Amino acid sequence: MYQSKITGLGYYVPDNVVTNEDLSKIMDTNDEWIVERTGIHERRHIVKGQDTTTTMGVKAAKIAIERAGIAKDDIDFIVFATISPEYYFPGPGVLVQRDLGLKTIGALDVRNQCSGFIYALSVADQFIKTGMYKNILVIGSEVQSPGLDMTTRGRSVSVIFGDGAGAAILSRSETANSGILSTHLHAEGVHAEELSVVAPGMGKRWVTDIIRDNDPEDLSYFPHMNGQLVFKNAVVRFNEVIQEALEANQLSVEDIDMLIPHQANLRISQFIQSKLRLSDDRVFNNIQKYGNTTAASIPIALTEAWEAGKIKPGDLVVLAAFGSGFTWASALIRW
């Protein structure tokens, strides 16, 4: 069986910086309130007509392809993780294929919210390990800002999210005990509605219902989050899934060189860091400047950590995520 290895990384965020002070001008909030609860100082929002989920993913992908030292035609498959596609269908995977001018390779869309990139990475890893593909483009990209309730009513959610994209090239390797060692995926659908956007959909709130009613007080199409329940579950599941990855590979917390957690909330990341007794130089956070970019958060953070020289060959890197679904996941990588 082959191994899969990350050979190229790239990310892209919009130029438009939205600070906490900017938000305080349109809703009842302030910098202290936001930082205390989330750790976020600023985030990026797209400007209409300049960026989309797909175009950001393409920009990140081009950087990753160049760094991987391959031609775009060497890509065999695309896995695109997002909850914010331009279209209800088709998904952005095929749009990336079109915009990059790729051959008629397969394109798969993954909808696993904050865990999306690790789910996508796991899918790509299996395809490579079985010998089906040699180079897979994995993207996490999100445009959250147009779908947020940017009023005082929605501030508990809207101050958290930002836009951005990250990409990785996963390539075949024959070096044993290197690259992606294992991935671990979980879900608990009993909590599905605790962090969700209910409409539009084909369930309780059809598109035709929304158009007919045109009710400004209908909150079903804005994100809903039971913050306390999410936090309580996140700190437990993060720790569980990290320990699961370590145990599956006969390793311990002391072996971790770098933990890249999903950038959901700085308080969650700090709790996990404290629980695992990891020093500051063994955990990477960038939520302070980008907010929660959902499926894009891990590839953006992973790329920044690598660019900063915080990840070196031979390092043991742990990726971990928890989010809507509830879903949670981890990936253990020998760099």
C-alpha cells in the first residue's frame, strides 16, 4: 500500500479586513466583548463581485500546485470542502476543474462544515493509498459573510466567521511511516440542529416558502448556534480524537511537534492546549486575524505555520476539528 504526503500548500484571503471596531458601528458590540468570548480581533470579508468560494479556492490551489512542483495536468482528482458554494448545485469542485483548465478528472464535494477539510483529506488519503490516484487537489474554501445576520440580533454568531480558502496537494509516496499516518472521522447527528442553517432546503423551509412569506423575522436562513453546548462538546471531542490518533500509531502527546486545531474559538484551542499540556510553540492559532473560516481554517493555518518555519521535515503534526453535525475529526501526519 502506498503512503500519501502533502507536497504543496497554499491559501488566499480577501483583502477586505473587517475589525471589531468596524462591527461595533453596525451592531451593539465592541472589541473587548468579542475578544473576551472568541479571541478574534479581525476577519476578512469578500467584496461582492471580487471573490467567490470557487475563485478563492482556485487562487489557493495555484499556489499549492506550484509549491508541489507539479503541472496542473498531473492532478488526478479534486476534493472540495465547503458549506458555502456559489450554487445550490453543482458544487464548486467542477467549477475549479473548469477554471483551472483541467482534464475530465473527477471532482467531489464534501459538506462536513468545520471538519470538512480533514474529511476531504481523509477521502483523498484513501484514494492514494489504494493506488487509484497519484496527485489529488484538496481545497477548503468558505464565503460566510453574505449569509450572516450583521445586526445586534445575530452578533453572537456573526462576529465569529470570516472568508478564506486553503489548498493542499496530496501525492503518492513510497516512504514508509511518513506522510499521513492515519485519519479519524466521527459524527453525532443527534445534535444536528444545535449548529445549523435550516433554510433554504427541501425540508421544513422550502425556497418557495421563503419567497412567498418574505418574512424579515424568519431566522431559518441565518446560522443558529447553541454556543454553550457546542463549547462543551468541542473540548471533549477535540481531546478524544487527538488521543485516538496518537493511540492508533503508538504515540503520545509528548511526540506532538505541532497541533493545528480548527480555528473555531481561541478559548477552545487554549482549553485543549492546557488539557494536553502543550507549550505555545507546539500549537498554532490564527483565528485572531481571520476568524472562523470553517472548512478553510485548517489549511490556512497549516500553510501559515509551514511558511513561518514552524513545521519541519520529520515533525509530527496533528490536525483536529469539531463543528456542525456534530462532526469531529483528526489527522496525524509525519511531515
